[in-house]
Amino acid sequence: MNLLKTIPIGEILRYMGCPPDRADPVSQAAAERAAQRILAAAVPRWTWMETSLSPEEDGIRLSSGLLLPGQDLKRHLAGCGSAVLFCATLGAGVDALLRRAASGDLLEALALDCAASAAVEEVCDAIEVALRERWPAKYFPFRYSPGYGDLPLSLQGELLRLLDAPRRVGLTASSSHILLPRKSVTAILGLSDTPVAASSRSCATCPGRDGCLYRKSGGHCGIS
Amino acid sequence: MEFRELLAAPGPVLLDGGMGTMLQAKGLRPGEGPELAALDHPDWLREIHAAYVAAGTQILFANTFGANREKLRRTGKTVSEVVSASLRVAREAAAGRALVALDIGPIGQLLEPAGLLPFEEAVDIFREVVLAGVEAGADLAVVETMTDLQEARAALLAARENSSLPVMVSLTYEERGRTFLGCGPDSAALTLEGLGADVIGVNCSLGPREMPPLVRELTRWSTLPILVKPNAGLPDPAGGGYDITPEEFAAAMAELTELGVKFYGGCCGTTPEYIARMAKALRGREIREIPRSVPAAVCSGTRAVPIDRVRVIGERINPTGKKLMKEALRKGDMDYMLGQAIAQTEAGADILDVNVGLPGIDEADMMTRVVKALQGVTDAPLQLDSGKPEVLAAALRAYCGKAIVNSVNGEEKTLSAILPLVKKYGAAVVGLTLDENGIPKTVEARLEIARRILDRALALGIPRKDVYIDCLTLTASAEQAGAAQTLEAVERVKKELGLRTVLGVSNISFGLPARPLINQNFLTMALTKGLDLPILNPNADAMMAAVRSFHLLMNIDRDAREFIDAYGQAKVSTTISAASSAPSAAPSSQRSLGQIVEAGLKGEAGAAARTLLETTDPMEIIDGILIPALDRVGAGFESGRIFLPQLLQAAGAAQAAFEVIRERLAGSAGSAAGKGPVILATVRGDIHDIGKNIVRVLLENYGYEVVDLGKDVEPARVVEAARERKAPLVGLSALMTTTLGAMKETISLLRREGVDCRVVVGGAVLTAEYAKEIGADFYARDAKATVDVARQVIR
């Protein structure tokens, strides 16, 4: 299963802080070059597990006994009796490429970083498609990650342990809860027997909301 | 029976099989870690071990795989409790019929440079495990399922330094023949054998059918006995299982005797039945003796470089006679050194020499930092260049792979201080043919010193193939007869001692005109005499051309592929290209420097600045041209007329101009005149540094001197730098909610220590209110805003 066929150039430009339709040729070329280099360096890997969900007062409990604390996720998964927990990573080769780029040209470094961010979203989208196919009768609220809403990043290590991620896909969390390799995601995808409100990721749940340049200037990034 | 006897006896040695899956079958809940089984479920564990012994296992792996303090943290148990209980249960089950190994698995966090865990902390974590294992009576230690060679090194070093246990070290590879972190069996074998492993191998990873290519690679690069402990086939895509039966497993394992494998076991998905079948299949089988001849080679964690042809050692990371490198070392500017490393490897260097010796800096500390930083960006093996044993010890410890030590000479004090380090860390070593009496005049006397160095190395157990001799280049303008002597010495060392040779070639032409011509010819002459490792400037086209021509003419570069690849498209230049990216040609357009910066034309900016410098004062160019141009770009960015990528293009162009100006300023009295300095750091625990790097370049564009401490910076280092450099402004960056605490801590420490500076903070998750709350003086929403703060604070 090829998890990463292309990386949308428009997304890369958006992450670079440039509306795709107003990109100058140099930035456009940098984004295209970065996409090629990330595609060559990335070795996407993922792993998953199914879990039951039991809502409690302080959050939602998984079948392993792990409590995912907070109210946002509980609300988000209301009506889901079970969920898929998964993680995905572009691998250590991308990190090495980004480190190498960091001491060189800034535009190239930014473009590569943004291309890698766009790539890991692509990988997650492909995973989600595969998972949806696996449960054709289910309904799915959008995938949710630590850092969204009030779900703490400090869960990363426990989620990875549950997924046996260090051994299976080489994904770890630092003591400061940063995923390493950097361009990686952990997420929970709810499985519901009944249709869920057509909610999508919005500024309210976007992990980048606080620092978002589009929001600061009163706009929107265009991802709906 | 002792481990050494098992090792010496003919025939295969049987290990055990999977543990996690067996515990789950006994009733271990998903999510319940297997680490505490010896305390919580000793009977299950005993039964599993006993079943393996009954199946034929001769070495049981105790259930200590996750018994390190990081993994046990959430359980509240100590390493010593878990290790002693686990070994006790295993020993009871073994009942004298099997040895018991202390099993050491990964910590679960990535080490520097891929991650944040410092190497010495990893060594300390493993030291605690090893000491507990020794205390509990382990017969040997097994380091297994490693994907990071540096982590395997940490564990092996911890075992070597804190016990006399035999150590087996095994990594886990993917189908492409590399670990998750990119380490191949070649680097693993060279490094681990050098560091004193008793057995190396492969575990987990794949199924037994995927083992042969990995085993062949290991035996190509090491003479050590081999361990193989694969999974029960490949993971079944449909779910948690593996895809081969005990019979298939046993048959595939038995075939590995043909490749000379000594230790046989199973990993995930294998059970006592797999081991019993395997024992039966192996019974009576002989292990084929395969003669092994490991080539001379060095490696990094991800790349092995055999010295089987001319290998170029890049000489540029060395402050001698290099103003900008000296300045970079004094400021601790890693990016400059990393840029030099990347430029040299792109130009064709196979190995990089690293010398950071400069009066007034802590050479051991700097060497360690530079080695770690270099290994984060290049896979070229390094040659660690210092005469000081303490510097070499620190560098060898930090270095992942098999390095070259440069150097020892015939003097007793270097031999007795440095060769033991070479041995301990498994490096190769350069021996200079000089001693306390200087460089001998005669060839014979140089050979004599080479022999002395070789004998001492051999006596310590350093293999002959890891001793490289440098016959020393003398400046032809001072000692014209010296060149021929050196060449003859190279030839005789090669022929009579059979050793690899190293030679720094650039000095030959010192004080003469047309230096590139002399250097190139001397290099070619030396290559024909048998020089293996020229140390040179790979950015000099003429030198790389000589090496490539030699390979072509000696029929090493088959079908001239590499030569055509290098020169098929372009003319060969015989001059030395500028180290910086600025082209030396005059600007093609008639644009002014200000217009060039605004348009973001990086390629033209350097030349335009160089032209301007002929008529204009450097500071006037900065204040009168660069800064106003950047201001106009900044205003466009603020108003939303242009976007970040264009701001960066302008910054890149200004940077190219500034580099030219800085070279001029570094040449004049004092160091580069800069306002400030401004200290920049991404706080402890955080590794996102692209925003900080953008801030840095913009500040430099505006003429500020920036001391960039990098990422994951301890609060104390920020305080130390701010105080030492009397910095009026400190800029801190954090991108994660989880690292804002470290930002607050850094600011508090600056205040508590009474450092007289203002603090500006930035990063995606920060807000102006939060910045105020944690005691920052300023919040900057972007790089441009940081420059505005600097202008306000520093006048």
C-alpha cells in the first residue's frame, strides 16, 4: 500500500505562509523541489489497533485501561462505541534531510519542512481511506490528535507504547512529548454505528491555531 | 557450562523464543507491560522459561528487556527490583541446564542527534541495568532489538565499563537491509566489533528466510560469531500474527548453518514449539567454517567506507589560517561548520577531518559538540584531529561509528596515551613519522618510526589494517629535496609494511606561485606511489580531478562512469572555487544592491556587494543600503503585499551580501563589527528551530551579531552565554505547549541570576499575554517583529 504518492504543492505553499494563487515563481519552484526531495526521503510507516471506548466523567477510557482526559475528545467521540488508534511517521530519513537543510538556504529549509508536514497529512489521509474501507458500515468523525482541544500532548508516549510503535515503526516520544522522528502523527479515529454530525477540522481544533498567521490577519487558511 | 565454553564448542548454540506473545497467551492484559511479569506473574514467567529449556534452549534471556529506569518510571518499581526478580525466576527455570542472560532492550527514546536523549545519559541508564544484572548473577549480557547504532554503543560501553560479562549485540533491520534509523549491517559490524562486542547479530526484524543477506553482510565486515533470532516470519497484514509455521521456521533456520551462524533463536511470534522444531532440525548439523577477511574500513552510523581505493579526506574543518572558521569556533557557530561539511561532501570528500583546536576554547567540549552536530547532517565518517588525549577521548566516545584518530607519532607519550583510546573505541589511527627528534631526514628513519608505531598498535590488539601512516609533506619552497623523500617513504611504507598511507598534500606548495598546479602534480605523484588517503581541499576542482583521473587511469573507475558523471557536462576548472556560494563574476544586470535584495536575487548579491566594497565603507553598505532595502521588504510583508517565502528570498540575498562584507570586516582589526550581541535559543526539550533560524538571519541582515545556541538548550547555557557575552537581548523560541515551561524556567533563571538583559520570546503557541505572564519583556509574532524589538533595545 503506497501511502504517499504525491504531495500537493498548494498545501506546501499554504504551510509556508503563502496563498497558493499568489505564489511567486521562486517560491513555487522551491515548493515543487521540496516535494520531490521529501518524496524521495520519506519511508512512511504506520501501525494501528482497535479499542473500545468507555466515556467517564473526566474523559474517555480505552480498552487497555488508558484514560484520554478532557471533555473535547469525549464530546467528539460521543456515539462511538469503539475507535481506531493509529500512528504514522515519515521516518528518520526525512529528519536527517531537514537537519541538513537547516544550516543552508532558509527558503529551501522552510519549503522542505512544510513539504514534510504536508506529506504526513497525506499519509494520514491515505490511512484514513484504508480504515474507512475496512469498516464500510461505520460512520467516522474526523481524526483527532493529542494537542487538539484539551487533549494533552503528554499522552504521546503512552499512546505509542500501546501501539508498540517504537518496535513496529520506529516512532518514539521525547521526555518533552515531541514525536521523533518529527514528521509523525498519532490519532484516534472514532467508529460510530450512526451518522455523525458533518463536523470537520476547524480553527477551533486546529493544532496550529494559536500561532496561525492567517488567523492573526483575520483570515483563514482555506482548509475546511 | 560457561558462555566461553559454549562459544568454543563446535555446533550451534540454542537461544530461546518470543516472550511478549507467550505472556499474553498466559493472560497478560493488553496495555499491561511485560516488564513486571517477574513480580506480578512469576509462575507464568517460570513456566515459559522452563518450556524453552525443555525445547533445547541453552541460553535463556531473562525478562529484563524493558527493565530500564525510563520504561519503569510509570510502574514505580526500581531497576534493581525488576532485574533481580527476573534473573531469579529465569535461573530457577534454567535449573543449571541453561545460562541466563541479562537482556537489555532499547530505552524507548531516540538519542542525539536523531532525538534528544544525550549519549551519556543513555550510558548511565544502561549502567544501572548492567550493575543490577551483575549483582543478580547474570552469565552474560545481550543488547537486542536496537535500531539506533548509537544506542547499541551506549549499552555495549556500559556493559564493558561496568562488568566483565560477555556481551552479544543484536540490531533489528527492515527488508531494505537497514534499521529504522538507517544503520546497515556493515556499520553495525565495524563499530560493534571495534567496541568489543563478543557476538553480533540480527533479531526481531523479519523472518528466517530474510536473514541470509543480513548475515552475509555481517560476516563480510566482522570476524565475530553471529547470532540470529528472527520473528516467526513477516507480520500478517490482516492482524497481529506472523506468517510461517514452526516447521518452516526450523527448516529456514537450519539452512543458516551454511552461512556460519553460531547462535539460533526466535523473536516475536515464536514459541517453545518453534524452538523445539529448530533444535531438532539443527541437531547434528555442523556450522560451516567460512574464511572471513574484513577489508580496511571506517564508518559512520549509516555509511561504511572501505579503504579499497583512494578516499579523500576533506581538510576544511580546521581553524588553522581560516579567519571565518576561527570566528565560528569562538562564537560556537555550528551552522558554519555544518555548511563546510556539506560543501566538502558534495564536492566529493569521503571522510571529513575535524580539528577545533584554538587557544581560549574548551577543545574537548567543542570537539564533542561539533562531532555530534556533524553526525546529524552528514553520513561521512570523521577523522578526529587532535594531539590531546582528553580531546580524543571525548570525541571518540561521542562518535557513532568507526572513526580515524589523527594522530599519534613515534613519541612515547602519544603512543602510551592515545593508542589505548584507539583500542577501546575501535578506531583506526594515523601514525605520523616523526618523534621527539623531529621529522627524520632519511626515508629509512621514517620507516623505522612507522614500524615502531605499528608494533605498539599490534601489541595492544589494534589490527594492522587499522594503522595508517602519514609520511609527512614538507614545504617544497623550504626543503626542495623533501618531496622526493616523502614520496619514497609512502612507497616503502606501502610495500614493506603493507599499511595504508595518509598524506596532507596542500602544504607542499606553501610560499610558491601557482599553488594549485604544484598541489595537483604532487598529489598525482603520491597516488602513483600508493597514497590511499589524501587530506585535501575537495572544493579545489584540480585536486578532485587528479583523484578522479587516477581512478580512471588505474581502471578502478570502470567504464569511466564516475569521471563522465563528474565532467561529462562541464569544463574542468583548474582554479579553486570560492568556498562561499557567491559567484565571482560581475553582476549580470545593472541593478543596484538594494534592488537585488528587494528582488531576492541571492546569486547576484555577493558580487554586487564585492563591487560596492571597492568604493564604499562596509558599515555604510549595511546601514545605507542593506537595511533600508530590508525595511522596504519588511513593510511589504507587514502589509500583506508579500509573503514569508519572499521575505526569506530577500533575507537570503542580504545574507549573501553580508557574508562578503563580513569577510572584509573579519580581515580588518577586531572581529566582525556587530551590534549586540543577541543570544538566540530554542528552549530545552524543543527541537523546532526553523523559526529561530529565520529570526537569526534577519537579525544578522540588520547588522546584529547573533550567538545562536541552537535547539534543546538548557536554561543554564542561556544564562552563561548572556552573561559571558554581555548580551543586551536574549531571544527564546518554543513551539510546543509542553516546552513553554522550559521557556518560563529560562527567563526565571536569567532574572534570578541577575543577568542584565531584556528577553524577547516567540513561537507558534505563544501569545502576548502569556509572554508577559512568564516574565518576558517582549513578544514577537514573527521574525520582522523581533528585528523591531532589537532596534528598540539595542541602539
